[in-house]
Amino acid sequence: MLSVDDVHGNFVTWFMWGFMNAMVSVGLILLGGLFTLCAPSIGTCLMSLVGCAQCSGLAWWIAGMVWRLRASGKFASGDVMPETYTEETWTAAITAENSAFQVQSGNFMWVYYMITWILMGVSCGCGILMTLIGMCCGAAKFH
């Protein structure tokens, strides 16, 4: 049995979820900061809810990765060319004016994930580098 994914619906959900997550996070931080001035307990409560928004952000990040990188997402984004197509017919199909393919959305998601993965690698590399520098400087103090 052939199942069909609603890739467009998934991508729209991903974009809206990410936007709403960002707005809720910023709103909670601003409201928490304002309430901290006049009612610290309410401000603290609002600031603690930012953690919930961050958990939602992690779920959003993972869901988007699954939706974009599974077979249907790759196909809809134009990454996978069917065997029956030539390069020219495939390019024409995914770039047609009324095309059902999600090339721009898929490309945006791909670039977003590449940036986040690169930043994770840079962060990890900086952590390792700083640890090594700290170890060398610490060892030099004791000699």
C-alpha cells in the first residue's frame, strides 16, 4: 500500500511552529523582565516558562529535520530525481510556475540545518580548544 505524506502541510507547520515558538519565547522574556520589576514572583514564573518554549523548540528542530530529510521531504524539495526523468525534465518539473514541489521551502530548511550543524561543530571545537588551552596553562603554572 502506497502512503502519501502531506509535505506541504508539514513544511507549513514547521515554519508556523518555529515562528510562534520565537514569538512566545521573546514575549515571555519581555513580560518576565517587566514583571520582575514590580512582582518578582510572577516574573520568575514567566521566565521559567521560557524553558518550556525551549523544549518546544527542540521538538520543532527534530520534527523539521525528520520532515525535511525523509524520502518524501527530499523528493518534494527536489533532491531526489526519479529514474524516469532526465535532468532537463526534472529541472523543468521542479521549477515550473505552478509546481507542487517545495523547492524553496526545502532549500531554506536545508540551509538552516547546515548552519545549525556547522555552529554545533564550531561550538564543540571551541570547547575542546579552550579545554586544551586551560590544561596547558594550568600545567605551566605548576612547573
